[in-house]
Amino acid sequence: MKKTLTAICALLLLVCNVLSAAPDQQQQFEKANQLYKQKQYSEAAGIYQQLIDQGYSQPQLLVNAGNAWYRANKTGLAIYNYEKALGEDPFNKSATHNLAVANQRVEGYVNDLPLLFFQQWWLQLTHFHSPNGWATGAIIFFWLLIAGFIAMLIVPSFKPVLLRWGTAVASLLFILYLTMGISTYVLANTHSEGIIMGSVVKVKSAPDQESKDMFELHEGVKVQVTDATQEYCKISLPDGKTGWLACGEIRRL
Amino acid sequence: MNVTTVSIRKFVLSLFFCLGAFSCLQAQEFRFTTSVSNNKVALDEPFQIQFMLENAPNVTSFTPPTLNDFEVLQGPSQMQGQSIMNGRRSEYIAVIYVIQPKRVGNFTIPGASARSNGNVVRSNPVTIEVVKANRSGYQQSPQQASPQSGFPPSRSQRQQQQQDEMEGVLRNGEDVNAKLRKNIFVKVDVDKTSLYEGEQLTATYKLYTRLPTNSSVTKVPAFKGFSAKDIELPNPPQATEETVNGMHFKVFTIRKTLLFPLQSGTLELDPVEVDNHVKLVKLVKNNNNRKARDPFADVFNDPGFKDPFDDPFFDDFFNRPEVTYEDVPYKVQTAPLRVTVKPLPVDNRPVSFTGAVGKFNMTASIDKQTLSTDDALTLKVVVSGQGNVNLLNGPKVDIPAGFEKYDPKVTDNIEKNSNPLSGSRQFEYALMPLEAGDQTIPAVEFSYFDVASNSYKSIRSQPFTVHVTPGKQTKRDKEDFSVNRNTITSNYNGVLNWVKQGRFLLVSPLFYVLLLLPVLLLVAALIYRRKRNYQQNNAAFLKHRFANKVALKRLELAARYLKEGKDKAFYEETSRAVWGYLSNKLHIPFADLSKQLIQDKLAQQQVSVQYSTQLFDLLDDCEMALYTPMHNNDKMQGTYQQAVAVISHLEDELLRAKSVV
């Protein structure tokens, strides 16, 4: 089921996307890998970043970019890329591991709480399909549902019990897929989390320059952005601290 | 000689007087010494010999040694005084002769004897080397030569004595450097020059001086190859007195260091350098005529005896004008000293030897016998004794695997200024039990090299048995420092599927088009169904509505057949008309029609039995006429009338029933 859906999804995506010159990207990617091997980390990271900026967001690419930034001692960017990769694929082992390693460099890193079992389940469910997979599924089940209805309307004598059950299941699945599709879409389009990019950032008590400093955050700390004005963002930390800081210091995930 | 004994008697009497006056004062340290101004003299050179009684209580007699080989030029003259130094009072009596050797050679002047407090005491003997006269280059010669010209010999000797005892006076023509060299030097004393690695060596740097000097140490030795431990010296430095070749020197200890060689071979002790500023009194003018007589001199001395204070210095002191002071800088340094350090013997060296040299004792103890895995155990090893305590390494302790061992905490307790260095060093090993059960900590062994017996010695403690009970924290997670734990994984180098993240299908029009499409289909299906339903419903209605008409039309056909006399066709048509009417009116398919069904239906429609019997009579007549052909025009007419009546009655009845319903 999943395979077929992904296949359909991939097909749809292929149709949707302009078929770009894939070998070119692969060449770039391999060049960056080569540079990484030669310990020219900043250059490698630059190429990876270019590919990412072009709109490619394969977890492997993001992890490689994170590795290069990590080696180039840009912990903030490394963590940003690892988090991105985990956003794409929360069960990516190397991204998880490397993020943990990179977080060791972060001063004042507060451990995230481990997810509860139902959060884990939810995460697994949301990543069962890609957002477009959920949408495609919703369409397919909707069609099945309608087909069932039509069959019931037009051919009343065609095994009505089986048809009725089938339609009920199809409608339930349609609702599920549609809900999941919407929630994944919302999830993918809310940028409520961010990584601190400045090496030392003063967190203020109010969104203006004159307010007093409350505490300091170091590069690479993951924060929750709860509110924002034009220039200042309100952040909260896993340990409950909140404060305002300039939005330019945060890179939203 | 007669004169001598008389003067001694007088002198002794005056001594008694003095001592009586000062008897209340407690003597400090008794010393009876012989000293000479010079122990290497030329044949015709006069020199001075002095017998000094310090802090001697109740001196009752004094016997000078026999001076057979010398000629007494002057003396005995006596001098006495007291001094208070650092709150300690001391008094002294000195008897001084000026003598001249008669022969060349080495002579030993035996010590003088005196009776003090009833005991006979003797001073030390002095060896004098007499050489041929007029030897130039000898330090003392030029110093001696010039005063002799202007002064009588006796006077010059006395001056010499005063100068040595009291202050540095530089006479005309005296060589400053030679004088300094003779009277100030530094020396390093070591207690041994050949020793083992790690064995203690005591080095003492001393400044010897006979002149008033202001000294400062400018270069301290670095002691390369040694571990040094200084002994604290009193500040300000205390002078001691030492006699070198019969000459009194004030000795200041500059530095006293305990050294422990760290390597074998020939090691050099660096020289120490001392800057001196010697204050010398310079006599500008020699005035022989003026003589200030000391009033006390008459009390102690007979007129024949020469006045002890009658000398140029005291003249100067009272009259001043001829004296100038000179500050002479003078730098001295010790000769470098070499020390041979032998390596420790390799044979029979115990495994547990870690470099301790000396004489040691070791105790080991643990602070508890039973503990839980949550607690910590402390193994305390104390090594005490004499030797290189400050360099001790902890004894090797074989901790079983059931314990986590941490680096020992080292506490030193070294006795201050102890020589040889002694004290103790304490090693505290903190041990964390990891597993419950009975554990045994093996005996602690400590070895050292004993210099006295030239052998290695080992001390062993008892092994310790510890009972470990399981604590709350039974299993502790060991921190994982395995290879890949703290390094990032390697890059992905494979081929990627270069597909851009597309737009979200959910917000694309396609999604909604695709959703709308089946809805349209559904709508189409609904329309179709409705249409079909409508059509079906409409046909039935018309049939019902026109059932009467159809029946009447059939009956018209039947009427034609009646006129034409075709009775079979007539009955057929009549029967069909009735049945067709019933079929349409009662919504019963033609095929399903039966009398019973029609009766039920009619009963349902509450049609009165009268009409239904008429209907069934008609139907029966028709069937009878069909199967028993019998041409009867009247009957045919009657049947026709009956059929029309039944249909119109039924029509009325059914209409009524419908309206009722």
C-alpha cells in the first residue's frame, strides 16, 4: 500500500516538477564530497548550501552539509542543517547522532525532553507518507468512496452489504488521509522553531534595545519562537525561560 | 721574666676586682681560646699571641705556656671588657703577648691554663710556621713593613692586634685587595662529595669576614640536577665565630640547602656570589707625639706597664682629625664544587622501588571494612622517615577490578628545618566499589634504598578484606567513550535522487480538481437515477390513469367483433380488456395476474364484494364462452354490457377508495 502510494506520489511529483538536469546536481554533490575528504570543509559546505538553496532537501544532502559546517566550526549552521534533515526524516540515524555530537559543542545546551510514546506514534504516523502522499491518498479514497456511492445508487442489487462496508471504510480512510494531509502541511509551514546563529546573543526582557538583558544564549541553541514583532522575536527555551531577541539572530527551521 | 710575674700578679688582682664587681652577672658560654695574628711568620717578624677567656667565672690563676722558641717583646698585657649582643651579655679577659720567633721551623705553642671556678681549663694549642725572613709577596709583609719604620715594634704589634679585633683600619701603604682577600671570603661546605642518587647532601654557603662589611648575595646557586630544599636561616643573620688557622672570623651562613641529586654523574654546585661593601678606616696622618693618657690605665697598670689604650686608634678616636672612612666594594664568590653522584645499584632492586632513598617506615590502612556500592573506600598509605621525603612517589597499589581507583591525594608533613630531611608523606587512594561481594585489596609494598646498609629494603602491609554490600545504585552506566561516540558519522557519498521538494499538493488546484471530479460524477449519477425513477413512476401513473380508456378502447374493439359475429375474438378481447385494466389499475404485472391475487388486491382497496363477484362472474363467463363456443348474440350483448358496467363500477370504487385513503 505504502509502496504503491509512494510510487504514485513520486510519479505525480515527477509530473509536477520540471525535470531538471539531475546529473549536474550529482556532479556538484560529488565535488563537494571530494572537497570534504580533502578537509576543505568551508568550500564543501558552500556547495552543499548552494544545492540546498536550489530547493533540494534530501536528508543525506542536509546531513552532509551539517557535517561540513560542523567541521568548519560553524556549529550553529551544522545544527540547523541536522535539524532540517530530521524534519525531513525524523528517524535518520546519522542526523540524530551527529546532532547529538554537535550539541556537545553548544554552550548552555538544554537537553530536549524525550518524546512520550504517543508523541512518538504521532511522529511515526505523520511521516508514514509525505505530505503529498497523504493528499494523494485522500484523493484516491475519495474516489473510491464516490464510486461506492454511485454503485449503490445505480446498481441497487449489487451485494449491498459489502458495498456499504467498503464505502464506509473508504470514507473513514479519506477523512484520515485528508486530516493528516492538512496537519502535515500545517506542520511543514509553521516555522516556530529556530537555531541561534550569533555566537553570544543577549536575551532581553522586552522587544526593544533599551530593556535589560536577562540571560545569554550561545550559538546553536534551539529555541521556540512564540511571538514576533518586526524586529524582535519572543523565544522560549525547553527549561521555561522566555525573552526577546533580535530576529536576525535566529534562523527559523 | 721577673717583671712579667709581678705584672701578672697585679693583673690577676685587678681581675679579681673586676670579677667581684660583675659577679652578679651570669656568664653565658665559657670559651678559652688561643689566637695568633699570623701563623706563618718570618724569622724576625714580631707577632701577637692572645689568650682569650670568655665568660669565665672566678678566674683565680692564669699560667701562660712556655714560649721557649720565641722572644717576648712585649707583654703580657691584659684587656677586658664586656659586650651585649642580641640581649646576651658576655665578658672577656684577654692576655696578650707580642713575641718574635728565634728559629726557623714549625712550632706548636701549647695552650695556656687558667683556673676558673676552681677548675683548671686549657686553651687550644697553636702551630706557628716560621720561615726565612724578608720574603716578599707574602700578604702580611708589606703590611708589616711600613708601620715598623715609624713605630716602635711593640706599638706596631699592638695596633695589629687592635685592628684584627675591632675595626678595619687601613694603614698607609697597605694593599687594599690583599687585605680584603685575606679577611673576607665565602666558602661552600658539603657533608660529602660522593653519594647515591637521591641521597641527601647538605650544602652550606658561608661568608667569613673579619672586617665590617655590608654584604648582599647577588647570585644564588641554581642547583642544576638537584632537588633542593632550603633550610630557613634566622633573619637578620646571626654571626658565629670560627677560627681559621688561629684567626678569628665572623661567619655568616648565607644559605643552607638540603640537596637530593636527581641524576647520576658528576654534578657541579654553582658558585654563590656576594657583593661586599667593606668599611675601612684610613689613617691619613701618623702622629706619634700626642698621647692622650687614659685615666683608667693607672688603676690597672703600673707605670712600667705599657698603656693598652695608648695607640693611634684611640688617639684618633678622641682627637679625630687623621681618620677618613672608605667604602670599598669587593666581590667574592665560592669556588665551584663538584660532587660525584653514583647511580643506585640495579642488582636486587625490588619491583616496588620508586626512588625512595633514606630510612623509611610505611603504614597502610583502610577506613572501613564493610561498605555499600554507593560508598567510597579510602586506602591511606603513610610513608615516614628520613630521606628524600619530598620526592617520594606513591607505592604501587594493585587495585582489583571490582574497584574504581582515582589518583591519590598527597599530603605532606615535612618537619621544618630538619636535617637530615625528615617527615611523612600521606597518600589517600579513593576507591569506589563497583560490585558487591567480598573483595581483597592486596598488600601494599613500599621499597627504599638504605644508604647506611647499602641495600634495598621493602616493607609490606597486611592485605585488606572488604565486604561490599549492594547499594541502591546497583548498576551504574559506564560512560561510553567508544570510538564513534563523540565523532560525527561520515558523509553520504552515494547517488541522490535529485528531485526538488514540490509544491504541496494540498494547496494546488489539481487536488481540488481531482476531488471535484468524483463529486461531479456523483451528481451525474444522481441525475441519471432521478430521471430513470421519474420515467418509471410516470409510466405507471399513466397506465393507471388511462386504464379505463384502454379498457373502453378494447371494449370498442370487442363491440365491433360483436357486430361482426366473431364471438371468439369478442370474448378474447373482452377478457383482455378486463385483465389489462386490472393489471394497470392494481399495478400488477400482466404475467402475475391471478384471480386470487386480484381478489386480495381488491379487498385491500376496500372494493365491495358485490363488484368483485360481478367481475369474477364476467371473467368466468368469458373463459366459459372461450372454451365452449356457442353462438349467442344476446348473450354476447349481455356480456358486453356487463363488462362495461363492471369496469365503470370498479373505476368508481377504486377512485373512492383512493380518495378515502
